[in-house]
Amino acid sequence: GEDVEQSLFLSVREGDSSVINCTYTDSSSTYLYWYKQEPGAGLQLLTYIFSNMDMKQDQRLTVLLNKKDKHLSLRIADTQTGDSAIYFCAEGGVKRGGNKLTFGTGTQLKVEL
Amino acid sequence: SQTIHQWPATLVQPVGSPLSLECTVEGTSNPNLYWYRQAAGRGLQLLFYSVGIGQISSEVPQNLSASRPQDRQFILSSKKLLLSDSGFYLCAWSAPGADYEQYFGPGTRLTVT
């Protein structure tokens, strides 16, 4: 079945770049996503990339996709304390109706002063 | 603009009691709707999804059921709660034709005692 894996924790200093990595197994994934979850809150869609793209940039966020290795990364430039949160990688695509996402367990990003 | 609501925000229920969680979406028609559960340890699991009124697909056999009595209303229910039903329940929606963007509600924290 589908599986998405992420490392559990990442600690960076304010102003540095953060890179959060993710691997997935489903080669039929159409979209790859990054969601952000702050404590006690729902998930916020940060960005997503279509599977035929290698890179997507959106302000401080850069997503890289290596489809051959099934590897996705999220780079946050100039990381701020407000970026501290759990970041979820997810893969999806319309299968049997509806876009059912498979999530990783999340990476807790801690930004230190 | 579209908004998604969930209530209650938090709920404490004894084992064996019934459950009803509600999710509503505003500002869109005929959305695809999803229920996810986030158990301790942060992983999200898709429970149910619906592509229309009265159309419910179950992803994981369990103690829960879902219903969609109206176009923009999605309800998660149980007749008798188990301790293992504790978790953070998230509703999500996506627009038909733009199913690649899935947006989450604020969630309901359920504690079964």
C-alpha cells in the first residue's frame, strides 16, 4: 500500500534555511503536498507540486521533487520563529473517486533564536 | 470565499456513549468532503470521503460511520464510543474539478474516558 515517511524532528536557528524531507512509495501519485499544523489547530495547505514538475517556488518556500527516487523536500528560506510547527508531507491523486491523501507522520520544526 | 467549520471544538465523552461531530462548508457547491483522524503520534488517517449527498465511502472498517444529509454538511457518528476512538478529527473539503487542493477545518479534539 501507499506509505509516506518523514523524519520526526528538525531544529534550526532563526534566519537559517530549513529543509524537510519526505519519501513516498506510490509511483502513481499525481500530487505531492506540504501542510503545516500549528499546536491545536487544523492543517494549513502550504504548497503542492504536480508529479510532472521538478521544482516549485513560492516566496520563501521551495519544493523539490525527485520522482525517480520518490523523494520530496520543502525548503524554507530565512526561517522565522513563526515557522515553528509540524509539517506534513502527503501524496494524493484521484483514485476510485475523490483525492484521498496519504500523510506522513509529520516533522516537528523547532526554530531557535 | 470558502470556509469550513467543525463543532464542537473539544469533546469529552465516556466509553459506550454516542458521538456526533459536524462539519459544514460555506461558499462552494457540491464539494468533496473528507473525514480524517489524527491519533497520538501525529499520523493522519483517512476515515471517510463523500463525493455527493448520500454517497459515503469508508476507508477503514471501524466503530464509526459518516453521513452527508445535505450538500455541504458531513457528519461523523458512533453509536458506542471506544477508548481507541480518542483523537483529533479533521474534516476537509475540495472542489470538484479542483480536487488537488484539499482544505482542512479546525478540527475536533475527542477524548473518550
